[in-house]
Amino acid sequence: MSDVVYLVSPQTKQLTPVRSVSLADIGMAERKDLEQWVIESPSILGEELLIITTEFSRFDRSSRRLDVLALDKQGKLVVVELKLDAERSLADLQALRYAAFCSNMTMEDVAAERAQFRECSDEEAGESIRDFLETEELPQLDSKPRIILAAGSMDDQELTACAMWLRTFGVDITCVELTPYRMTDTGQILLVPKVVVPLPEAKDYLVGVERKDALVSHRGADEARYLRFWERVTDEFNRFGLQFQAAKHSRKRYLRIGIKGTKGKRIHYEWTVSRRDSVIYIALHAESKDRNSNIAVVQAVAEHAGEIADGVDSQLEAGQWLNKRWAYARFTLPYQGDFPDLGVAPQAAALMKTFIERTWPHLEAYLKQQGQTP
């Protein structure tokens, strides 16, 4: 028996049954209609998504086409498989294959695909991704894409049982039923999305547990690597005996050196690891609430770029972050591989020493001129 929802007349309080129909019954097609709905309104899949491309077929030695490729708000790649009816479709197996095919994609690949899909430049595509993720730089993709299976009917116990079983192994798979209802008087169609896996009543708890289990080991390993690296950098840097001293402990991708007397102005030196670009930034940051003040601080240093970068294997770069008031001036130290090894620490420390010795006199002079003596 078809599902029924009821319309209630505000005047008579009478109920009018509205029965569900199938997408096929109302002449809908997977690519022409269902896929277009997802492109225009990704939230029908139950969350905010950024569409990267559709009909993705760039798989090695395969002619298969992935319906929709997207990113979620956490920067995870999402494989979306669409069916008019999930029954006997083997959509779960198809999606697993597509997820495996996409598991080696990089964020640069993703930006290039979005650029082609939206007919814009790679830079514009990258900016739209950063805006969606509300981040200053594009994060690294992990090798575990999420999966969303969406269909007009999810009445397939084998598929939903398989999805729930896969979730116990850390596979982030969601099943969304998109049920159409036809109005008896007007013939209009109501589309009602419903997440059926994970079970709605347990979704928040289950997703939280699953993500925590999956991320704790990954984040823990990253935090341990950062801690070891920054401890080595700090040991090397503090041996120079400068007036600025670095603290040892940081489990994040950056390590700051505070400037005494400028706390309220939020000016500091900082090492930052960009794993996307395989570089370490040796930088001066101005992060007050006043955009013009931040720009002026950095400009006071950038005016002497030639002198500061003389003999250094890096240009002095100055600028602002997108969607931020903050400004920076920095050197760039490249490294090999996914993460800087401990052998890079002495170089990072020495380059920061040079950077501070050559920028601090100009910064100090500017602060004194502004009556802001540190």
C-alpha cells in the first residue's frame, strides 16, 4: 500500500489524503530530472553540499559514470548515486566502486573538475570551494569518500541492511528516500526527502560515534607529528638566543612567537605548515579587528622587501587572506612529501631567525612612530 500524508483545510479542518506515487509513474528520469534536482537544490539530500561535477567518468580503464560528485561542509568528497527505485539496483555496489575510484583524488583535481563543470578558471573554482568550506586554504582530501544513495523508493532491505553494516566498518554511507506525492485536485507533485540510513532517531548519536572513532586515530597521529616537529623547531630556534622565544607545545599546523606589548594589536611571528602546497610559511601576521591597521603594519615591512629577502632563497610575499581583515608578510620554505620531516626543522628555525632579524627593526620603528612601543 502506498504511503499517505494528509492535507488539513484551515477553514473546515477536513483531511484530504495525498498518496505517494513512484518517480517512474510521473514520468521522471534519473539524469534529466532527479540529477537536475540535486544540482539545483543539493539540500534535498539532507545536508549542505557543493556540487563538483555530474556524470563523472574520468576513471582509469573504465567507462562508468558517477551521477554526482560533491563536497560536504567538512571538506569530505561525497559520491552520490541516484536511482528512480533502489530495489534490485545494486546501487550500493556501484557507489562503493565509484568511491574506490575517487579515493585517490586530490583537492586540486576537485577544483579542476568544478572549474570545468562551472566553466570558470581553476582559481575561481578554488575560491568557491574555500567560500563553501569557510576556510582560508583548501584542505587535503582523505582517501575515504562518503557515499549518498538517493532514490524515489528505498524499499530494498538488502541494500539498507548492507548500508548499515558498512557503517560499522567506518564507511560513511547514507540512504535518502525522495518520495513524490501527487495532489489529487491539482495534480501537483510534492517531493518529501527522508534520510532512512542512518536511522533518523539515532542519527546524531551514531554519526558522532562513527566519526569520532574514524577521526581520533587520524587526528591523533597528525597531532603527534606536529608536536614532535614543533618541539624540534623550537629547540633549534631558541638556541639562537634572540629576544623572541618560541613555546614548544603545539599540536596544530602552526606555531606562534608572541611579540611582547602587542597582544591587543594581535601582531606575532608564526610558522605555518601548508600540506596542500608542501611548504612552511615563515611569517609576520597582523590580526587585529582593524583591516587598515593590519595592512599598515605589513606595509611597513613590505616596503623593505628587497633588503629583507636579499640572499634568501625566497621572495618576501605580502597580502591578505580572502574574507579576512588580517594581513601577512612571509617567506616560503618548501619540503618534500606529505609532512615536513624533522630534518627540515633546523632550516625552518634558521629562516625564522633571518626573517625576524630583518623585519623587526622596521616593525619596531613603525610601532614607535604610531605610539605603540612594544
